[in-house]
Amino acid sequence: MWKKLAEWAQFETERLILRPFTYQDKDDLHAIMSNKENTTFLHPPIESKELCQQLLVEGFMRQPLGIWAIEEKETKRMIGSTRLENIQGRQKKAEIGYFLHRDFWRKGYGTESLESIVWLSFTQLGVGQLVIKTHAENRASQALAQKLGFRLEKEYKGSDRYSHKMRAFKDYCLDNRTWINGKRGDKYDNN
């Protein structure tokens, strides 16, 4: 799977380029991470540019496979990120994580980027099941998951990995077989 992730380190959708992060993304990342509306379900806002640059290097650039910056083609601006997390190769299972700058919400960019990661996971990486973990109050992420065919699998309380506070969560799952019977297409380009 890691070789395939390397082959697909960069690819394009209709309006987006999914690519590795670069240090030049530091200002765009800070614009996202310093706004509390963007980080409500991630962590507290990061006001310090220096801390945000550290996050960029350590969290997004140091081990880049399976992490994509979302760049809008028209403006060439980095507007968010999507990633495959907790990849379990033997179980053929992975989680999808993502965030998007609030200025780009409700424009279909979240759907477009996530749809491409689902396609990549099932057609190129051999993943059998994908999971999207949401905070119980994050209705926008739940609606996006459902739009892409994910189904609610479980509800539970647990420790938030960033705040370490007890929170309610909802996990949404999609398996390869269900996806194949729904939407499918070879519409992405990794040139």
C-alpha cells in the first residue's frame, strides 16, 4: 500500500490538486489553523505562526504518504487537507480525516476531495473499509459522509485526542463492495 500511496502522492480532480504539503503552505495553513471556526473539531486555534510552521513540518511534511494538501486550481491556494489515518494493512481498513478553510465550505470542495480519496482507497490501494470518525455535534461532516455512502456504524463516548476531554462520537463506515455497487469511475489523474 505504501508504494501505491507514493505513486498517488499527487493527483487532480476537476477543481482541485491533491498534493504533498510544502513549506510555502505555511501562510495558508496559518489562515486555517488560527480561525476557531476552522478548528472547532480539531484543536484550539493556533495563533502563533511559529507553532503553525512547526505543525506544518512535523504533522504534514515529515511523513507525507497518505496526507494531501488540497489546492484550489483556480487560485493556487491551499484550502485544506485530507489524509488516510490508522491504516491497517492486514485488515485493509483506514480512517479518513479532513479539514477545509471555512471560506470554501458549501462549495462542493469537501465532497470532491473526499470522493477522490474514497476512489483512490478502493480502486488503487486495495482498502476494504473506510471509517470517518466525527464528533457527535459535527453535523456537516456527518452529512458529507452520508452523501458519499458512508453509514453510521457506532456512537460512543471517548477521550478527544487533542483536548483529552470526554466527547460523544459517531463513526461512519463504507466498505468496498457497497461502494462498487454505488458510484464508481476512473476519473482521476496522477500525472
